[in-house]
Amino acid sequence: MASLAQTFARLLPTMALLARTLALLAMTLTITAIKVVPLDMARDSFDDQYRGCGSAMMAVLPALHIFELQVNPLFTQTWVKAKAEWRKRGSHVFPLASPDQAVAVMAYSTKDIYKDFNAAVRVAGRSRQEYRNKFHFKTLHFLLTQALKKLRHTQKAKCHHVFRGVHDVRFQARRGQRVRFGQFTSTSLSKEVAQKYGTDTIFEVRTCHGVDIQAFSFYLSNREVLIPPYETFEVTKVTRNGKRAWISLRSTGTYSKHNCAWLEGPRQRHPVLGTPNMETGDTHDRTQGVRTLPATCGNTH
């Protein structure tokens, strides 16, 4: 018994050293896992607002939607899940324009698809080939964009004071900089909800194109406001609270590099869907290019 105690006593310094080494290793891994990302205008983002081609897109939507459900299993699984939840809640549509818009918002707000979807949105604007051949969320992007526009109109273009918490990414920005998120960005009306998620970066945002999607959100307790990829912001304040960055943004309008991308450009035949019908739907100008609008808001929420 005494021999065992002596052996244990001899091992104590080694065990203490091992514990310290493991603790330092854990700290190193934690630090390594945090990415530092500069905020910018997200030039590679697919930021289409579908101005002047809503009806034309609706005409090609059924075939495109079926195709994407066939080639994108994650989209299929999430769509089925969201549609079941939407039906369970009573198949509510108003004020949206269609059941598909309602299901699209609910699908996005699940925890299943938003990471893959937003990763694709952030790079799909690099080139026409990237969008046409690799971006298999075209219908979700269109439906979400149209749904947010409809909700914004219903909510009388009201601005919102919202928060977004991010973990494992420390964003960098400078005061006066013009930036975009370049993806569909979930925020909350509740600071407490954002702080629960945001161990490394907190955004405090005045958005005038983000809309309250609470009625169609999969998780009703998050008080969610969804910001589109094309909204632009001015960085008004950057501070640090310990290891956490706190970045304040104010809406300055919108910017889109793309418009009606599925219908515009060279009329190349898609290997499955054929050639987009340019004669269907709206007759407004669908010229591709930059679109910039000032932020127009009602009362601040």
C-alpha cells in the first residue's frame, strides 16, 4: 500500500505537466479554429433582385425546381421537412404570394440548409458558369428574394434594429467602410438571442431591407429578421469587448451586380432544361448591371 502511494506521489509532477500541456493544446486549438474575415462588398456573391422578370422566372420555375430537387438531395430533404411543418401550422400563405414562397422561408430558417446555401450564394456570382452549372439553389434564391420583397412591402418598408451573433469567425471592419453580407443573413430583434450565438463577433444592425419572418420561421422563438444579400451598409462603429468584436452597421441602400441572370446573357441551351424563354412575362428592361437604391424606411423598429 505504501509502495503504491509512493509511486503515485512520483507520478504527480508528470501528471500535472501533462494536464498543463493538454490545457495549452486545447487553448491553441480554440484559437486556431477562429477565422479572421474582413468585411467587404462581397463581389463574388450572387445578388440578383430579379427586377422586371418576376413573371418570366415564375414561368420557368416549375421545371427548374424539379431539376434542382433531383440533383440536390439536401435541398430535397429540407424542402420536404419545411413543407410538412408549414402544413402542420395550417398552410398559411398571406401576405406572401404563393405557398412556395412560404415553404422557402421556412426551409431557409431550419438548421439544415442555410450553411450550404449561403456558402453557395457567396461564390455563385463569380461567373456565369459558376451560377449556371454549379449553383443548384436557383429556385430557393428566387423564392426567398421574392418573399422578402413581398414581406417588406407588407411591413411598409420599416427599418429594424437587429443583432447577429457569430462564433468561430472574427470579422474585421473599419469605420466608414461600405459593406454587404453577400448572403441571406439571419438576425434577431433580441440582443440576448444574438449574444447566445455570438462568442466572437456581434453585429448591431439598422437594416431597411431585412424583414421580420417570424410568422414563417421554423423556430418561432428567435424573433428573426432576414437580410438579403444585396443590402449595403456603412460601418459606423467597431469595438472590442474582450475577445469579442462588436460591429455596428447602418443601411445605405442596395447594390446588385446581377439581374435576371437565368434569363439574360448568351442564350445557351441548358443540358436538361433547354433554353430560357425570353418572351414570357414582364416587358420591363432586364439589362444586367449595377443597381443602387437609397435606403427608404418608415419608422425604425
